[in-house]
Amino acid sequence: MAFNTLILGAGAAGLICAAEAGENTLVIDHAKAPGEKIRISGGGRCNFTNLYTEPGNFLSGNPHFCKSALSRYTQWDFIDKVDRHGIAWHEKTLGQLFCDGKSTQIVTMLVDEARGAGADLWLSTRLMDLSHDGARFHATLERDGARIAITARNLVLATGGKSIPKMGATGLAYEIARQFGHALTEIRPALVPFTFSGAPFADLAGTAVPVRAACDGTSFDEAALFTHRGLSGPAILQISSFWREGSAITLDLAPGAALIDTLREHRRTHGRRNLTTELGAHLPARLVTHLATKLDLTGNLADHSDAALARIMGALRGWSLKPTGTEGYRTAEVTLGGIDTAGLSSKTMESAHLPGLYAIGEAVDVTGWLGGYNFQWAWSSGWAAGQAIAQKT
């Protein structure tokens, strides 16, 4: 069987690419259903983009690489697509857009557009062998227990990274990229909870607190969540992309200068109030109890001088913690690193080593922040590749 384009992966990037690539396109996926990561994202409502998407929200060995695709297919373009399909949505926080209904609406929209453009979708299909003869790709697929040989002028790597292996994530895109001469950057779990040895926060499990989490000169102001294994929550997931083994992170439990002023004022007006009682009005009580012995939070407000209060605030605003590791790909929302962008066109996502080979989405060394940015990269890079293929046809 001969196709113009073979797309490996029926996820976000692969499906939008199929809708743009033109007729005689085949999309395959080993899963039983398309868009599985879309389906589970955002608590089942899909955080499908972010209003404030810009290149600075992405990590890459080449921070300029993502600019072309993001500027040519923007968050506004995808919002327009969602609106045209009658999918209701809302902004949650920090520009994050979610479906009012189920995330399967996004999957249905993408599948309908791909099929409407003439693409075929084969699920429960595995790639068994792949080669290139100088003009076309030759692939052996396994479907319904049978081996099927196909050829394609174009091959799109849209299988994502290694995050969430229970959903079938593999390093297939990396293996194929290497096969055809592409280099890989360092690959590691990102947007992932931290773990600590000895369960130091077991007494705090389930406690959330607004923090400023910092590491390696970068910080995020969002919530942290203490768990039996360590730390999670939006601020922690964000900063995990900047952390490396052996490094410490810093938590500011009282971002801003207001708390120290409040403590001084209440020392004047309520000096007999217990210090932990006062702190418990501003921080979770369980967290104050946890920190009481570590920071010597004893006595009443009146017992503490300006210097003593400043020392306590310094500790609360600069709590240094050294994670043992992370929960790994098992719970990571995305893979950091991937196919080196030096071997790809930033405009078309096409290989500089092998014309007709494309890499898009999470497989590429472009990783977004938490909050819909990685989906927008999938839409933008997938659209760019699909447009390039259509223009060659």
C-alpha cells in the first residue's frame, strides 16, 4: 500500500498534522483510542492552550527554535478552531483554558478534521520495521494479527516522549530519529513531583500552601502540595524542569513583605498571642506545627524582637530542601529534551538530514511550562509540518 504521508502517533501533534497534510495520509497508533493524553489531561477537561503563550514559556537547547511555529499557528488560531466546533471553554488561572465539558470533545474535533481532510486512522497498529530506500519510507505494520507493508513519501514522528508509560509511552521517536542520523539532547522527566528519603512530610500529606518555588535562578509562584513521598503541586511541577540531581530547591512560604509587617503590628496590639497561633492564621496549621521545633517557634509575639521575627521570616521565606529525586516518567506530565533541534527546520519541522522526515510535538527538544503550553506546542509544530507536507504535494 502506498501513502503520501505516514504519521506515527495519533496524539495532539499527530492528529492536527493529519488535518493539514492533505489526502492519502495514514495515522497509526498502538493504542486502542486516539488522543489518550488529551483525554486524561486537565482532570478530564483538557487544558488545551494558554492565553499567554510565548517562546519564553519553553525550554530548549535552542530557545529560538520554537518561535517560528508558535508565531505561525498561535493560541488564538486553536481557540478559533475550538469555537468553530462549538466547544465551550473557560479560563481557569494564569491564562489556562479548559473545556467546560469533557476533553474527549477536543479528541473528536481533531479526529473529525483529520478524517475530513482524507486521512485514515489505524488504531491498535504497531510499527514492526522501518527503512528508507532513498526515495520513500518502507514500513511493516502489524494490525489485527496481520503484517502489512506500506510505503510513504513522508514520515512524521509524533509519538511523544517517555512520560506516563502506563499509557503506552515509549522512546520510539528517539530510536527512529537516531536511525536516520539525528542527535538527541539529554532526556529526563519534567513537570514531575519530587521525592525525599525518609518520608519527612508524611505528617503534612495533603496540605497545600501558596509558595514561591525557586531553583537555578528561576522561580514560580503557585501552590505546593505535601505528599507522603515528597512534594507536588503546580509550583513544584514547574520548578522540577529546572532541577538537577544533588541540587536544592527553595520555598518561600510567605511571598511578599506583608507577613513581617503584620507580625510586628500584631506584636504591638496582641503581644500575648502565641506565635504559632498567629502564624497559623497565615499558614496551614499543620505546616506551622511541623516547623515549630525546627524554627523554635515558641513563646508569645511580645517575646520576639524585630531581629528574632526577621530570623523567623528569613527561615520561612528561604526554606531550602534537597530532593532525593523525582517520581520519574511514571507521573511526569512531559519529557524534557528530545530530538535535537539543530537537525530540524524551525519553519517546517522537516529533517535537515533526510528530506521527507518530520518530528513534532513532545518528541522534539522543546518543552513547555505547566498550563497548556505543551499542547500549544503540539498544535503549532503539528500544523507547521502538515502545512509543509501539503505544499509539497
